Amino acid sequence: MEITISSELVERAREMAQAEGLTVEAYVERLIREDQEWREYAEEPLDATDPEFEEVRGAVMEGLDDIERGDSKPAAEVIAELRVKYGVSN
């Protein structure tokens, strides 16, 4: 199979694969598998009977407590930092 993508995207895939010690093919394959796993996971919402429910609830409550104490950053600031860190433009 052959897929055509922009040269910019090819270069970005090369950079990301190299950073993780993978070939571009292995990197793209992993992305596709992770996407599928995420889609399957996202379709199964947690409820109070799920063993992970209390862990997730605790993490959310901790985050809300951080916000109330003012111990957080605005989302726009975090997103800007991530864009710089990973070289993503607007």
C-alpha cells in the first residue's frame, strides 16, 4: 500500500519516530494502534462499579482542589507551552 502525505508531515513523522527510536513505519503503525485502543476505551465510560472509578474521581477532585487554591495554570498558557515544546504551530 502506498499513501501520499505532505512533505511537512513526512518530515514531522521522521522527527517523531527518530525521537522515539523507531522507524517511520513502526511509529505510524503505533499511532494507528493507539488511536484504535483509545477509541475502544473512550466508548466505555466509567461508572461507580468500575474499579478505576475512585482513582479517576480522586484525580479530578485533586485537580479541582488545586484550582480552588490557585495552584494551576490557565489552559491557554499550558497549550502554548506544549506547542513550543513539541514544535506545533497554530
